[in-house]
Amino acid sequence: MSYLVLARKYRPTTFAEVAGQEIIINTLRGAIEKDRIAHAYLFTGPRGTGKTTTARLLAKALNCEQGPTTEACGKCERCVAMDRGAEADVLEIDAASNTSVDDVRTLRDQAGYKPLCARFKIFIIDEVHMLSKAAFNALLKTLEEPPSHVKFLFATTEPHKVLDTILSRCQVLKLSPLPEERIVGRLQEVFVAENVEAEGGVCEEIARRARGGMRDALSIADQLLSMVGDKPRLADMDRLSGDEKNVGMAQVVAHILAGDKAELLADLPSVEGVEADWLAELLDYLRATLLANLCGANAPMLEGLALDDQARVKLVESGKAIGAERLELWLQELLHARERMRLLPSHGRLILEVTLLDLCGAGHTMPLGDWCDRLEGLERRLLQGGAQPGFAAQSSPAQAPAPQPAVVSQAASKPVAPKQEATPESNQNVPQASQAPATPAPKPEIPTKEIPRPAKRKAIRTGTPGSAAQAWDAFLLELKAKSSSLVDILERRGRLAQIGDGRAVIQLSRLADGERDMIMDRRNARVCTLAMSEAMGQDMQLDLQDEAQSAEWQKDDFTSEVVRRFDGRVD
């Protein structure tokens, strides 16, 4: 007799033997007891959770000669035929290979005939989402109003691919992944029945790798016993996957926190092709750490994991060391990496390495609310004509703006009074030192969001040799005090094309999309205009022209004048 794998040998034969799906089993039992059996059921859930097995058990319970009953006897002719897969009135159809309208027409013709021996004629359609749209539509009428002797039992791992018109005609039963402790208990029962003496921790490791699927757990156990015999050890699990490093995820996380990139890369599995499983293990560990950090060591979400009290405490400590916000960021980046690995399987190793190195160099995250507060503060300073607030590193003496260069003019020999910058705060709160004692203090003014008129300074005479260069340097210096990002773009992309009669034109070339949006923003344009006015010592009208967009209309004087007067742009 040929060998029967553990997943088939220990497949449940009654509802009582189904592990980890109590809600679904109780629902089906209640429907049978109260004679409220629906004409169509759809079983959904991850692989290996018992969808097809539950459908077979329901068919067995409905056609048992003692029933319909909540527990089939297993001895009558109908039950024996079901156990052998030889029941003529229970038809199992693989939708992956029977997807056409003709296959559904054949099914409808068969549904019209009464069962030969059993109580019901039952159609079990596995992977029903593989049916074509036309086949689904051909099944609608029969599925909604089938003959009284017909039952439809569907199973799928991807219910979102099933048409809503089909879902609305079925009772949808969602099977959940099995908790690790239930898988461990079932494995121990199987090992006892198979006379296997497993070392402590083997069942737990198999359950962890099965990720909620009982069939996967039994398949891994079958493979392990084939490799090492009836006395498997915990170390044999690493040999089974081809990686004998046995590096724990806690150590991997510690290297990420420490920024030790060399040790982090050394922790990766040495065997190519197992990166997806390794990444899934890391994701499970980080998820458990996040749950422990947010909900505590006794969180209900952790009950499905095979964790002792010491392991739960370690998860809490690890979560506090990492931080909830950084854990969320890590999980998002690793999930994106898993998707990229799925799309580019030949570069899976590279994608995983780059993602981990990026996490290794990431610093502490800043809440989104803090960023919003900083941006709002920056906007207020720009509207009030103040300097742009920068980071702490920008306030060092090494990065302070250089003193303003002297402007050469015919009146250069005359002494020039030092410039006094007027700000809303100084006008409101600080009294002027030059005021006479008898003069009453001015009343505080109500601050407005309008840009204050720039202080008058000695004007640069245009039309003289070098005046354009002097005006450009003075403009950049004034702008640097207001916005370092704007001055960086203008230095690289812009040039002063025209200046005179209270108007200046700056032409910009080879702008990137992000740079163009930033320069052409109305608020940033007002900041540049203010800087040009302060640099020239008079009110100036500043035009920012993108050569890529204005090449066609620059020759049109009328369009150019309209753009200038209404502060517009031509797209």
C-alpha cells in the first residue's frame, strides 16, 4: 500500500475533530438542528485552514442515513462512500480547470436530476473564484433558485474575486488562521499516534512556520520526519530550511537599532530563495512586539501565539526600546519590500538587503502633528516678512549669513546709516532708544498677515557697468535670510535677465517638476519680490519666467503685460 501523507491521514472525519474553527462548526450545527440549512454556502479563508474539509463534512452530515445530523455516524453506506471519495451524489469540481460556460451548463443539467442514493445532490466547487465572469452569470439563476434536492458548497481563498451577485446568494463563512497553540496540540496528538519522540520546542517551531495553516504544519512535520526519523530535534528545523545559523529575530532587531549594518547582513539566511519566509518571520515578530507595546503583555491578540510569560515580557521591553511609531514605520517599509519581492523574485535578496539597511539608518520619527505645526509657523513667518525658521543645526556660527557686500555707486563716499530691520515684534513691544522722553509711546499696532513694506535703503543705480551683477548678489543675499531652499534653486537655475524702472525679470531654465511648483507658488513669489525690493532699496515688480513655458509667448507684448499686471502664469 502506498504511503499516505499526514495531512490526508489525519484529516478530520467529523465536526468534533475540526480544530480552531468553533464558530463555523457551531453555525453549521445550529443550521442542521433548527432545519435552517441554506441552499448555498461559501467557505473562505487562508490556505490550509479547512475550507474543503468543512464542506465535505457538511455534505457527509447532510447525507448520513441517520441525519441530517450534527455528527455523522461514519458507519452507514453514505458515510463510508464519502470517506472513500466514491459518493455518486456528491460532485467535487475544480473551478481552476472548469472555468467555461459549457462547464456550468453541464452542472445545471446535472442539477436537474434527483440524487441516485443520497438525500441531497451536493456540488462542492473548489477555488470558485477561478470561474469566468460569463460562467458566474450562467450560474446565477440556478444558484438563486435551485431544486430542493440540490446544495452548493463553494470554497475559495480569494473571495474578493467572486462576483457580488454570487456572494449575495450564498451564506459566507470565513475560516480564520489557526492559533499556534491549537496547531501545537494537534501536532502532539499526531506525534503520539505515529510514535514520534520530538524534542521540546519542535512542535512550537513547526506551528510558528505554518502561519495558521494546519495542512502546512502537517506537511512540514512529514518532511521533518522523512529527513531525521522518529526523534526530531529543534536543531533539525534549521537544517530543514537550509539555514543553520539559527539567528533569532530579537538579535536582528537589536542590530537594526544599533545601526550595525555588517552584523545585520550577516544575520540574513545564507541560502538563496528563503528570503520571503525569513521576512514573514520578521514581520510576525515585529507585529507581536507592536501589540505588546500598545496593549501589554497580556493582550488578547497575543493569545494565539505560543509564547510563555518570559517571552511576552521580552516583547514588551523590545517594544519600549524601539517605540510604537518606529515599529509602525518598520512594518510599513517591510510590507512594501515584500510586495516588491513578489513582483521581482529574481531580486528578492537585494530588495531585502536594501530595505534593512535603510531601516538601519533611519532615525527617530517625528509625529505628523509636529510637522504641521512647523509648517504653519514657517508660513506665518513668511507672511509677516520674518526670516525662515530653520533647524538647530542652521543656527551655528559657521552657517550664519555673510555680511552684505558694499554696493559701488557714485554716492559711495557718503556715509550710510546702518540698516535697521523693522519687524512686527519690534514695532509693538520694544521702544525706540532715540525717542525723546516727552514723546508719548506709540500705541501697539494690531498685527496683520500682509507683507510689511520693505525698509528703504540706498538704491542701486541700474544701467551702470556691473549693476546687474550687484543687484543679483544683493537679491540672493536678502533671499537667503528668508528662504534657503528658494535661494538654492535660483542660484542654480536662474539669472537676472532684466532690471530697471522698478521692474526685474528672472529667467529660470531646466527646472524640475518639484522646483517649478515651488518657485511658481504665489507665496514664494511674494517672498522673492520682497527680497528684490529690499535689495534694491525701492518697491520692485519681480517677474519669474520659466524658459520652458514662456518660450512661445515671450514675443507677445500683450500677453506679457497681462501676466505682469495680474501676477499670473502661462501654462
